Amino acid sequence: MKRVISVSLGSSKRNHKVEVELLGEQCVIERIGTDGDLEKAVALVKKLDGTVDAFGMGGIDLYVQAGGKRYIIREAKKIARAAKLTPMVDGTGLKNTLERKAVKYLNDIYGLKLCGRKVLMMCGADRFGMAEAFAECGANLTLGDLIFTVGIPIPLYSLKALGTAAKILAPIITQLPFKWLYPTGSEQEQGRPRGSKYFDENEIIAGDFHFIRRYMPASMQGKIVLTNTVTKDDVALLKARGVRLLITTTPELNGRSFGTNVMEALLVALSERRVTGLSAMEYEVMLDQLGFKPRIEELN
């Protein structure tokens, strides 16, 4: 039996555990939130290290990427260093593979032709694979990296502009306390609308669900949301706000779509490689074997 645990800086109210069979293996998948407590997350990793097959690092990324360059997030390194025996991944490997495939699937197979469609990406540096796939499909991108992370009300309209902004700001921003940049713990449950104009102007809202939930306006009438990690309550909230179509890049497992960090950890565990992350080609092969497809649900 494979055991995968996501240690998350997110709210413990979103904890979840499922058991599934994949590629002939029984897999126990669990998400444990530490309510924004970094030291508690580090202690939990140290306690479980060597007793599980793979860790996911949830609620925080080890790095973000823009302009072909990676920027390491200082606080994430503390969590990563706590795992000495068990492989730990933060989901970026799947953001660069599974999320690209999800966008291509929507465009090429599902029939949601993306060329010319207006897309708001909450944070392109967080989901660079998704942002690049949208651009390759000809979507008109609005990147909210400055708006939704540091509160600078300046939209970016190209990956080139994002790369330029990241070159100037990312070396500073990645050294800040992560809770200043992204909702953790109980903050994930509180809505604080911001940038409503950009939600209104775009048909597709894409990116991390906690960004979307925190900053979306009261009305999301007719919108298409492409995201991850939603619970039944989250789906009900989106439906109540008027969202037309919900798409999650990770599949539904017992009523819950887990984060990319969890699913990446699962692939590492199934590979039995005992390494921190696989190559893009290895992820592609395993994703094809598992037959993972985006979850698509009409809400209104």
C-alpha cells in the first residue's frame, strides 16, 4: 500500500483522506492542514519522514517561474529541508505537465476553443505551464500577479511583461513572509474582493482556487472557472455565485479534487523511484497510464 501525505499551510478544516486503487496499487491519500503555522508544518514533516512514500507540500510553492527563470520562496525551503528520507514535491512538476494537458484538452478535445477568449489568470508565475498553454492556444491573457499577490493594481497582458516584472520584483517578493502574498490558514475562508473589474472583463477565470475564492466578486455570472483543489462546499459557492462551468485540472477522488502537490506526490510514490520529482516525460507517461482527464462540471 502506498501512503501519500500533503502537509499544507492551509486550513485544517479542508483536511481530507481517501483510499483508491491506481495502477494495481492501493493508495491512501491524506491532506493535513496546519492553519498557516510554518513551524507546525516543519515538525509534522519531521515526525512522518520515512514513514510515508511521498510528501506533498501544500499551501505554498517551493518556487515560482517567469521569463524562463525560477525564483525560490524562502519559507518553502524550511519545509522542504525537513524531509530527509521521504521524497517531497510541491506540485510544480504537474503544473508544467498536467495543467498544460488540461488546457490543450479543453481546446482540442472538449471543444472550448480558446483562441481569442479572454482569460484572467490569477497568478501566472504560480501556474506558468497553464499560462503558457493558454498563450499557445491564442487566448487573450490578463495576468493578475501584481494585483492579487502584492496589491499593485497593474494588470499584465503578456508572458513577456510577466517575465520583466518578475525580474525586478521576484527576488524581493520571494523573501517576504508567505502569508503576505497568499492566503493561509483561516484566511483561506475569508473573501476580500479585489480587482472586480478584471473578473468582469474576462470570460475564463483560471488559477489557484484560494486566490479565486478570496478575491472574486459577489457575481460570477456565466463565468468559466479553471482551477484545482475544490471541496463540495467550494462547488456550492461557485454555483451560488453564478459560475457556468467548473473545470479542475486534477480528477475527482471521492468527491474532492486534490491539489497538484498531492497528485504529484502520488505519481512519485507509484513510480517507486524515491526521488524528489520525476522528469516531464516520466510524468507524461504516468498520466497517460492513469488516464487522468480534467473534471468538467456544468453548474448553471
